[in-house]
Amino acid sequence: GHEQLLKMMEERMMDVEQKLRFVKRLLQDKVNQLKEQLSKNTKADAMVKDLYVENAQLLKALEMTEQRQKTAERKNYLLEEKIANLNRIVKNLAAPSFAS
């Protein structure tokens, strides 16, 4: 009976060891999977930061472009006014010469 009990205990110990090895393998797989995910997340985080910086630069460039456009529109308006004034002056100068 004592040897039979000892043999059963040994078998149970071997069974438990086998299950522990299996669980250890599963845990190691999970650790590897999580390490890979962490690596991907780190790369994605770096890309997001790069895009954030690039976006800020593009917004600044857009602001400057819009400012230049407004300045060009103002200059264009002033030039059109000057042209209209010059046309009026030429018309006024030409009118007396036709009258004579």
C-alpha cells in the first residue's frame, strides 16, 4: 500500500510538472506577444508624435500663406484703385484736348 501510494504521488507530481511546463510555455508565448505589441505601440507613438509636429508645421505654413494671400489681395485692390484714378485723370486730360 505504501509503495502504491508513493507511485501514485510520483505520477501526480509528473502530471503537475507537465501541466506547469505547459502553463509556463503559454505564459512565455503571451510575454512574447506582449513584447511585440509594446514594440508596435512604441513605433506607432513615435509616428503620432512626428505627425503632430508635421501638422503644426503645415498649419504654420498655411497661416503664412493665407497672410500672404490677404496682403496680395490688399495690394491688388490698391492697384485697381490707382488704375481707376489714372484712367479718370487720363480721361479728364483727354477731354479738353478733344474740345479744342
